[in-house]
Amino acid sequence: MPQIASLKIDEKEYPLAVMVGTEGERAIDTRKLRADTGFICYDQGYGNTGSCESAVTFLDGENGILRHRGIPIEQLANFSDFVETAYLVIYGELPNREKRKEFGMKLRQNAAIETQMQRIFEGFPTSAPPMAMLSSIVAALAAHYPQLATNNFERDLVNFDLAAAIAISKIRTFGAMIYRYQKGLPYVFPKQELPFCDNFLHMMFSDPYTEYIAEPEVARALNLVLLLHTDHEQNCSTSTVRTVGSSAANLFTSLSAGICALSGPLHGGANVGVVQMLQAIYDEGDDGTRFIAAAKMGTKANRLMGFGHAVYKNFDPRAKIIGKACEDVLKKLGINDPLLDIARNLEQAALKDDYFLSRKLYPNVDFYSGIIMRALGIPTSLFTVMFAIGRTPGWIANWREVASNPKGRIYRPRQIYMGPVKRDYVPMDQRA
Ligand code: ACO
């Protein structure tokens, strides 16, 4: 028997349908609310609004659960790799051997960047913010491949497999190119025979005389960092991709918008903030007390970076995995990073502090990912780009859901207007 909710406004009652997801999540369907009652729902920041039905990722923030297409993140972190998880997230199933090979081949074939596109970088100062460069060049993919980016769902879905492979593979290559461009180094071309992460490290660190060959631990650690970022339900950047995609904008344009959304320090930029914060604590010879005291003042500018999450109110399961991997990777690589000790101390201190406990503020995935990336030789300035490389499959899967939904409508929220009421235009010479 389906549940019905009821809303009483003054003396009148309105029945509202109840929706139940496959994991038992419940929602009150308010789509007809305005038409039936004249009211809209007010939910600034959409913290309590389900904007779509999705079959990609299940997240239970109260219990620290994250599953992609039903498979727990802990199992994927243990047994899978980034490319396989990307396939799972995009296509809904783990690939069999043949499909995995085919997908890997598509990524390998689309890794290189054509000379015309390389020249786009030359229009940027070498000091340009990496995420600004990345979002621009990904938007440029729509200009470079107009046949895959027609802004028509049906036509773009026909070419979806190729567009998705181009996006995943080239966003990775762009990341390495941005690094080299900023350092004034010549680009290193991808090698078809290398696996995804090894190829990235090769494009980052090889030079004309010495080829960089990634240690297996290094490639594995990078795989883990990317895999843990593959998708995360309706976060700021993913819902941006869906919003832009809902206008029938093509995949590349929608991804570029997602990259812009990710660049903010309260979202993907947080991993940079964490390392800057840990470095400042180290430089000051502080034990973190000053940062904790400042964070407790409650201003956005002084937040403890890498702590808190919009939906996890228990712990971030990715943070558990990455915190443990961080220690293992540093040990295996023989790296002694004082920032890891500071991070551990800060975590312990915050977890004993009533301010953080009462607000359910625990370390998030970014708290440790930066320390791993430092150990792999990835500079802080590139951290958010690494997040974008990891998140690309999740954005793609969400864009595909929007594009394939025959009943989908354009994302167009409403507002409560709080500005001046109607008034007349005042000519210039009569203005105060
Ligand atoms: N340090 C100190 N106080 C914090 C922090 C923090 N990191 N995060 C939240 N708070 C406090 C707020 O000041 C607020 O306090 P109040 O109730 O006294 O006003 C309370 O906790 C709730 O804060 P909200 O802003 O309502 O929490 P919200 O869930 O909206 O924010 C966010 C989540 C943006 C992630 C926030 O915790 C934050 O800014 N963290 C630091 C940045 C960060 O690490 N971002 C990465 C997120 S993970 C990701 O994108 C992969």
C-alpha cells in the first residue's frame, strides 16, 4: 500500500505522494505543490531536496555508507582500480574481461592531444590557475569535436561511448600538460602501452633523456586516490553537470561547468586548503592549537580544512580508507612527511573537542588525499585537477542519466523574491 503524506494549509488538506528508493530512502513528491496550492518548497542550498532519481551512487551520510551501483566503496578500494570503477559507474555493471579490454583500449586511443588543442594552452599565462585552464580546455573539446557535441540528446547519446572515453582520457592528459606548461617544460606524449595511471605519471615526470617508470606502489596509490573520487551522488559539481546537461548541453560543455563548480575551496579546492593549513602549522612550529581555536570561532574563512561534510554526519568512509592508505604508501615509499604527523595530531585533537563532536565534524576524503599526492610528487597546485580527473566518470554517468531520461525536464528551481516591490524608473537628474 503506497504511503500518502498530507499537507494542511489553513483548513485545507492536500495529499502528496510518497516516493521510496531502492534503499528505503523516502521523499515527499512536491512536483505539483505550486500548481495545487500556490506554495513552493523553500530549501536554500537544496540540502533537503531530491533533485532527481539516480541509479549511480547510494550514500547514507548518517551511517557512513557509500556504494557505487550497489557495490561498497571499501570493496572497490580493495579489489578494483580506477578504470574498472569508472566503467562500473558509467555503464552500471562491472565489465567482463572483453568489455574491460575494449574500454581500456578506447581510453588509450584517445589519450593524445591534437596540436591545435595544445596551442590553446599557449594563450594562458603560465601562472594561470590550473582549474581555470582545465575548465577552458574541456569546454574547448565541444569546439574541437562538434560531431560529438551537437546539443541534441539523441545524437549525442549515439556517440556517447567515444565522447566519454575522450573526456576521461584527455582530462587526465590535460592535467599532466597543465603541470608541464606551468613549469615551462615540453609536453610528454602518452604511451599507448601504459595503463591509465602509469601513463599519467609518465606524462608528468618523464623527460627527453629519462623515462619515468612508476613504482607499482605509486601507480596503485594514484589509482586509489582517483577511485575514491569517482562519484559522490548529488554534490555541488555533479548537480551542476546535471543542471547544465538538462538544457540539452553536450557532455563536454556540461563537464566544463562541473570543473568550474569543483574549483571552489568549499568543494574540490579543499584538498589544497588542507595542505596549506598543515604547512602553515609546520612553518609556525605550532601543534595545531591555534588553528583549532580559530576554527571554533565559526567563520567560514577559518574553518578546519578537510573537516566536515555536507552529507556525512558520522564519518566519511573514503577518509577511513585514504587515512590508512596514506600511512601505508608513505611507509612503502620510505617517505617521512611531518605533515602526516600534524594531520594525525590535529585529527585526534579535533575528535576530542566538543565543538567538532557536537557538530559532527569528522575528517573528509580531502584531509589525507593531499598528503598521498605530495608523496607521489604531485604539486599542491594540481590537487584539485586530480580530483577532477577522478570525478569525471561520475559526472559522465550523471550526464548520461539526464540525457537518457525521456521524462526529464530542464532544471529550473524557483525562489522567494525579497527585493524591492514595484517602483518607477527615476531619470538620472532626479536621483539622489
Ligand atoms: N571547521 C570549523 N567549523 C565548521 C567546519 C569546519 N571545517 N565545517 C562546518 N563547521 C561548523 C559551521 O561553522 C557550523 O557551525 P554553527 O552550527 O555553530 O553555525 C556547523 O559546523 C555546520 O556547518 P555548515 O556550514 O552548516 O555545514 P555544511 O554541512 O553546510 O558544510 C562543508 C559542509 C562545506 C564541507 C563544511 O564542513 C566546510 O566548509 N568544511 C571545510 C572545507 C572542506 O573540507 N570541504 C571539503 C568537503 S568534501 C569534498 O568536497 C570532497
